[in-house]
Amino acid sequence: METQFRLPKREKLGLVARYLRGNVGFFAAALLCACLSMVCNALTPQIIRITVDSVLGQEGVELPGPLEGLIRLDWLRANPIRALLIAAGAVVAIAALRGVCTYGQRVNLAKGSEGFVKQIRDDLYRHIQHLDFAWHTAHATGDIIQRCTSDVDVIRTFVCTQLVEVVRIVFLIVLYLSIMISMSPRLSLVSLVFIPVVGLSSGVFYRKISRRFQAADEAEGEVTTCAQENFTGVRVVRAFGRERFEEERFGRLNQRFSQLWIQLGRLMSVYWASGTLLTCLQVMAVILVGTIEAVEGRMTLGEFIAFVGYNETLAWPVRSLGRVLSDMSKAGVSMDRVGYILKAPEEEDGPEAQEIKLNGDIVFDHVSFGYAGQPVLRDVSFTIPQGSTFAVLGGTGSGKSTLIHLLDRLYDLGEGQGRITIGGRDIRQIRRDCLRRQVGLVLQEPFLFSQTIRENIAATRPHAPEEELRRAASVACVDEAITEFPEGYDTMVGERGVTLSGGQKQRVAIARMLMQNAPVMVFDDSLSAVDAETDAKIRAALRERGKGATVILISHRITTLMQADRILVLEDGRVADLGSHAELIARPGIYREIYEIQMSSDDRRLIEEGGTG
């Protein structure tokens, strides 16, 4: 997946602002509670200062007007034990109030952050659903999942936790420095000297970790993709004995991923070690200078104790700015990765596209198409009359499936590549969702959801009556097999239909398509996993069920195609021949050659007995 994509800073801010909408109240409440908690925390050193200087000592104290009448120093000095108990009670009361503020902060932060991340996930999922088929084929599923989970969580952690932490730290620094300067400007200057040093080291750290984190994040995507492919393709792994190969491949990717995080850990360790050293130097400097100030009488003992308390409280938030910058770099990379998906253009219909009922002949008019500059179809033209059965035969890579992808508008033809019409109307003038509802499609490798067989068959019509569902299953020759399961139609098929055989999966997919009642039905080699006799039964039932519908059959099996009204033969992306079975078998060509190779005695018996008729 694209690794050089970068969202402009303005768009990153816009992205955050968009998803904060509707949750601003929660974050504002969390910030208010955080600030109140800091105010409460700032009161404790003042209680200690007043107790030491003015209760146990004889220093005067200036109190706010309302407190002057409540606190009587002479009464407190008369009984030091009582004074200490009152001071302790005040500290406990302030701690309880701070606990209430912390509770409010965390509750509101949780509500706001979950609302924030829910909007991102909803938007990502909705957007991915509307990205074109080419985008999905170009990107690994594991990497997409990693961007929608891990990267979203990184963004949530930064925006919903670290940004609030930044505001809290800034408020704490302003509040504590104001108090410290009012107590001792000279000692405050000593404390402030270290802040630019910490900020500079944090900036250097930020620049280095950003690049390292991006590499680690991309490596995680590769590990996720490898695991996802292995788990979904477990039967292939087992069938070909690839366990050791897959283990080694995963081990290499996991080793690289681990090494990148070890490098990140080393870089972070250097930062935290240097930060600890700077913090210790700051505390030592403040204690040393503060002791001199107190001895020379420029500070009281209570002020010195309170100042040291404020300084130690201030040291950690200043130092944690490095962690915030680290998380900012991670969030920036994650925003780029999530933004890459959100900025991908969705499928869009032209302004002339309408919702219409499909009616009329399907015409491919001089169609040429290719993938990544490699031509697949070359000037292909043919007509499928409405209500007929049309078959397509060709070797691997001849363009058979591409015809269907174009008909279903999974890919669109560009200028000069011809056109496809239905009833004389260009399919680009038909809304995609309308077209796809009316073109039933069964693929060679059908996808089944991890639900019951009933839910899979009724996917296009969830509330269809039971008898209609059973009828569709009977036409697909799968009803009998389903009823033999202990749970019948309520049997869970497992992930990607892993509990069913290949033929059963194909027949369930056929039943699902039949429930769609589409006027155009396409079978893209979807009977390859069933035996010839079952193939014949299904086709006979389909002809009876699908009267009036246009049926397109794609197959390598002649017996599947020979009863079609018209058969198209493709070779190297070009029309090699076109006609009925009788016409094609009567003249030399690819069709007759394949017919002679494939027609076994069993196939001839089926034809003689009318199995395909």
C-alpha cells in the first residue's frame, strides 16, 4: 500500500475537528475537571506552608478575605496538635475533592473518546464499502484492517488523551509557575532554566522517532497481512504442506517488526534516561539554591518546603512533554495512513446515470480493456439477445471473467475502449447499485459469510418466505445436502464457508443468486466443483426456473456450454469464433478441438440419455 502519502497539516486538523464534532462538550467537561484537580493539588503545599510558618512558627500570613474570619491563627497556635489535625483534615478534604474531579475527568474523557473513535470507524467502514473494485484488488486486506484498527487507536490515544494532557500540563505550568514566582522569583528562574533544555531534547527526539515509527507501523501491516492470508488460506497451506514455509515467512516479517520496535525502544530509553538526569539536576539545583535562600532569610522554611513540592510536581509534566511529542509523531503517521483510505475516491455515477429496469439485448461494441497497461480484451464485439442463454469459452487469461467485471461495472471502460449497452442504453448511464441488483453473479470461488446456510442463501432478501428459500436451494441441487446436516439450514458454514465442500459452496452461492430474481444471471465457471451429472441437473433446473431471464455461462466444460443458444470462443482477448454448438462443432477451430478432448464416454452417455437436454 502507498507509503509516501502525506496529509497536509491543515487537513489533519480538519480531520480531527470533524470527528470531535458532537463530542466537544465531553472534552470541555474533562478539561474543566482536570483544571480543578490541578487547583486542588496546588492548595496542599500552601496548607503545609501556612502550618509550618504561621501556625507552628510566628510568621504572618495574608489570606483571602473570606478565609480571614474563618482561620484564627492565635486559636490554632494555642494547641499545635489540634492545628496539625485540622491541617491534615484540610489535606484529606482537598484530596477527596480532587478525586471527584479526577472521576469527572475520566468519565467525560471516556465518553468523548469513544464517540470520537466510533465516528472514525463508521466513516472508514462506509467509505471502504464504496471504494471501487480496482482499489480493493490493489491493496492487501491485512494492511487495510491494520489501518482501521491499530492506526485508529493511535489517533484516539493521542487526540483523546494526549491533547487533553497537553492542556492540563500547560495549565499546570502556568498555575504553578505563577505561585512559585510569587514566592521566590530568583528560585523560579533556576527552575525555569531547565525547561528550554527539556523542550529542545524533546524536539530532537520527536524528529527521530517519527521516521522510526512509520517503518514499524508498515512492518506491522505486513505481519498482519501475512497472518490474515495464512489463516484464510489454511486449507491450501495444509494441502501443499507449506506449514514450515509459512512459519519461516512469518518469522522473517515478525523478526523485522521486532527489530524495528527494539530500535524504537533504544531511542526512547536514551530520551527517558537523559530526561531523568535533567530532572534530577533541576531538583538538586532548586534544593541547593533554595537552602541558601532560606538560610539567608529571603525565604521562610514553609515557603521552601512548598516551593520544593511545586518544583517536583512540575518536573514530571515538563518531562512528559517528550512522550506527548512521541505520541504526536505516531498519530501523525497514523493520520497519514488512515487519511490515505479516506482520500481514496469512491465509486461515483455520472450525472446522467438513472435507475432503470434492465430490458433488451446486451451488446459489447468494440470493447478493449486491460489491467496496469496489459491488454486483456482486444476489440471484442458480440450481442446477447434478451432471454437467451449465452456461453463463453476460452483458455486461462483469455478475458472471460473480465467481460463479466465490465458488465457488472466493477471496472468502467475509458474513452476509446468501446461501450457496453443493455437495450440500447450505455451501462454507464445506469446507476451501479441498480445495475448490480439486476445482474445476478455466481463466481468460481464463491464467498460465504460466517453465518448460517439460511442467512447466506437469503442474503439478498433476508425476509423471504421459507418455501421460496427451499425452492431456490432445490434448483441449485443443494437442498438435500443441507437437510442432512444436524442443524439443517441453521448450520453455521464457518469462516468463508470452510465447513462446506467446494461443490456445496458453489451450489449455496447459486441458491443465493436465485433469490435475487435478477433478469440477468451470470455463472462464472461456478459449476466447476460439481460432478458432470449434478452439473446437468442444475442447468436443467435453471432453464426451467430462469425462463425469460438472460443467462450467461462461463466454463471450461463443453457439456456445461453446449446447450446454450450462442457460444462465444475467446482466444488471447479476441473473438475467435461465435455460433451455436452445432455450428461450432461443424467447422474446424478451437471449440471442436476442445470438444474432442473433453468428450469422455460418460459425457456421451449423459447426452444420449438427455441429461443436458
